[in-house]
Amino acid sequence: MELWVSLCTAGGWTGWPLGSLLTQTVLRLHDNPAKRRQHRSTSRAARSWGGGAGSGHAAPRSASPLPLLPRPCGGGGGGAGPGPGAARRICGRGGGSGKQVGNGPWARGGVRPLRLGAAGSGRAALPAALRKARRERQLVSKRLLREDEAECGQDGAGDAAEAVPDPVLQGEVSELLRGVQRGSEDRRRWLRCLRRALQSKETQQEFVRLDGAVRTLVGLFTCSLPDVQLEAARCLHELSHSSDAAVAEACVPVTSYLLTYLSGHSVELMELCLYTLGNLVVESEVVRKKLLPQGIIPVLASCIQSPHEAVLEGLGYVLSQLLQAKEAPTEIIPLVLDSVLPQHMLRLVCSGLKSGTGAAVEFAWCLHYIVCSHTANVELMSLGAVPALTSLLCDIASEISQSDSEGLELLTCPVLRCLGNLLAEDAGHEVQPQDERLLVALFIVMHCYLQQHPFIIPESLWLLNNLTADEPFFCSALLSMDLLPALLQLLPNSQTVTVLVLTVLCNIAEKGPAYCQQLHQQAALPVLLHVLMVPDPEVVGQCLELLHLLFLHWPQVAVDFVRQGGHQTLEQHQSTPELQERVRALLDMALQPLGASAFSSPSAASSAFSQMA
């Protein structure tokens, strides 16, 4: 870290040169884009990020669901990094089954509880708790809606509840069950005591083992007394939060009723049913196998037009849990595609800035998991997903640049991933938006989130990489709009960010001499000389790739490289085993007289360097 800081200081990179650009462009984000003339050049063959057998085409990475947020910049574990030999790269943002990308310490599995306040005064703390949970935990988690204890006395029932002894203190779970089973007026108060008791893992396990316990609770949940029904629903919700799969499976008899009450009129009961379902489906495949024939997808499709934000957010939570199941691509996503869910999800995501971001965030992650399955991208593209998400990202950029937008980063992250993965498809070039507003929006997002939410920077760079990988439109726009200095200033940031920036620069340099000339004229070489000082083989390897392309297409770079002592810095890496051959090859290219054979046969030099990589 100290080296990164020293590089930043030495290079004078203390702020982004975007002030005037932001002022001029943020108000033009919704203008019609002016398409620029595309400079076409012959692309050299490239390999995929995975380093597999190459056919000369940059295949997309496997794009399965990642944990909710990437690891912090510079963090350890499992980073997604480009191989040192590729120039043009299309990369899908994901991980999971198959090739995993960037799972790090957030590998899927386990129960990560997220406690949220229920309807009432506790709701005020919800946004902060949700933001914290989304930063620190994966999306596959359980959520718990609990009413504030202070609310218990609001209707006068709280004082009466105090008169009921709390047998839990004595470990008498069976006494609680008998109190609930009695047909007395105290039944609601006994249910409250039971709900508090079920906050204990041991009590949950003991309760489901009692004969008739769950059946009694289901009976009360389906009764005609609204207050009793709501308390029973809260007890079932506590059970659904258990980390014990056996407890979740004991709740299977209630699943059909949970679905039934989603068509009711009580928003509070619907919300409880949704989060209970979401908790159950993540814990047990048995529960999912039960819910699919019961029609959970059609029920969710009928709920998605609800006017209530709380219901929509809970619905998004259930759906996101289902879409992350291992059987989702074959058993769940086809059902989703046959319903009205996809178009409504896209609508809710794109209207999130107007109607509240809670539901929009949930459905954005749902879209991300569908995209990662590689089973529905044609359908999503036919719905206009790429232009819709592009427009949304422009709206986000405009919003965050003009006001306090705390929490909006939660929506930005999945939107970036959806766009990046859609463009990583084989047909991505057919739907790639040639819209300069998208490029401006990306740089505004990185500028605004660089300090407070640095995890957004790699996400933005993944999308920028896929935009610049094939068509030269965005490469030309990036250079002509003078955005290169802002991109270069990200280099002394973290290992992940540095490698991604170098990869984008490789995409630009790969387009040919005109692009390499502009990179050289815009002072990329002095920055690369600083990067070569970093003792990180992956960073240096990607820097070597970029230098090779620059030397190959614009030999004056090699001349200036030697004049500025770059060959001496390069020699320091000759002792690194994985870099030795490429360092020697690059030194040979750099030290050759201008116009020598190393430059007269660019295809041969490129092939030799790539084989070494």
C-alpha cells in the first residue's frame, strides 16, 4: 500500500481532471448521442481471460452469480485478473459454478442473517442496515423482520403480556406450546412469548421436534383472527431464519398457505410471508422442490404489479434467492421467462430512481442472475435491456453528480454487472450501444464513488473493458473526449484496478497505430514507467503486454522508453520466473534501432511475444 501511495504522490495524481468535463456533460446525459466516425484497424488474435485453448477469438468469461459485492480493492483472495498475454478481452463478471471469478472470502454458502426493522418506528434504521449488510455480506442470506419491542405496548396488550410467565427462562418449551394450544383469550400473548423464545437456535430445534408443534402453529396461521394470525406468522418467520436445514424442512407444511396469503390485502402479512419464503428457499432444496409445483413463480408474477414498495422489495428478495439456486438455470429460470416477470423486473429496475431504490436493487440482482445463467439473454435483449440499462446508468450518473445519493451505489453495482455481462455475450457486438453518454456516465460514476465506495471502480472497469474490447467506437471516444488522464490516474489504486485499467489500455492499443500514437501523445508512457516499478508480477505482466503493443504499432514509444531509462527498470524483473522471457523479448524490441527487423515484421514479433505470455 505504501508503494501505491508513493506512486500516486510521485506522479502528481492528486485529483481527477474531470471538473470542466463533468460540468459540461452531466446536463447533456439525456441528449441524443453524436456518433463518431469509427477508426477501423486489424485486430491481432487474442485469448480469453481464462487462459484456455484459444481460437483467436476472445470468448466471454463464465458469468455465474458472484456474491453481492466484490471484495474491497486490494483485498485478498480469488481476484479476477486478466492473463498476461491477452490484448482484446471480453470478460463476463461473475463466479460460481464452472469458472469462478472473484469469489474471494464471500464464497457461497452458510447463513448470513440480516436483521431489519418491521413496520413501525424501526423502519427508520432500515436503509443504513441494508447498506451495511450489502457491503459486508453476500446476497444469499436470510433476513429477519422483527417489530420493535416498544411497539408491544402501543395497543395496551403489552402490559397484559407481562402477566404471562416466560417459561423459556426455565427451558420449558413444551409449556409454551400448551399455552398456545389453549383456546383462551391469552393465546396472542402466549404466541408473543413463543416468538421471543424462537429467537434462540436451541429453542427452534426443540420446538420442531415436539409432536404437533408446527401443525399447531400452521393452524393458528390460517385462523380467522387477524391478530393471532399475524403473531403466528411472526413465529413461523423466526423458524424460517434458523440455520438448521431440519427446522426449515419442518416448515414445509406451511408453504402453500404462505403462497395463498400473498393474494391478500394485509401488506404486513404479505411482507412476512415473502421474507419467510425467501428464508426457506435458500436453506433447503426440499422446500424449493415443494414450492415450484405449488406455483410460486405464477404467484410472484401476480404480485409484481403491487403498488406497495415493501411488497415489491420482499418479492425481489424471494426471487433473487430462487435464482441463485443450483437448479435455477434448468428448473426456475425457464418458468420465470414464461411469465410476465422479466419485463416487469426491467421496468421496476429502470424506475428505481423515481419510486424508491429498495425494490429496484433487488430486481437488478435478479436480472444479474438471469444474465449469468446464459439461458435468457436473447429474451432480455429483445425486451430492450441494454438500452434501458444504459439510460438508467446515465440517470444514476446525473443523480450522483448533483446531489447526495447515499445508497444509490447498491443499485449501481448490479446495473454495471448486467450491462457488462450482456456485452460479454457472443452476440454482444450486435447490441453494443454506440452512445458517448454511456462512456461519460461511467467516468462520472468512478469519479463520484472513488473515495466513498471504491468497490464500484472495478465494476465500472469491467464494463469499460467490454465496451472497448471489440468495436473501436468507445476507444476513439475515450481519447477524443480527453478521458485518458482520468483513466491513467486510477493506475496507482489497487492491484485489481491497476490490472483492469491496463487491460482497457491494451484494448485501445490493439486497435492499431493511430490509437497507439494518441496514447503516446497523451503521456501514457511516463505513467507506465511508474507502474513497472510495482513488485507485482500480474501488474507488471499486463504492463509488458501494453508496452509490447505500443512498441509494435508505434515504434517511437520504444525509442522514448529507452531514453527515459525504461529498459533499466525493465531489467529489474528479469529474475521473476514468469516474466523472464517476455522481459528479454521486450528489451530486444526496445533496444533495436528504429526500423530494424523487430519492427519490420510486426506479426512475427506479436506471435513470439504472445507465445511467451
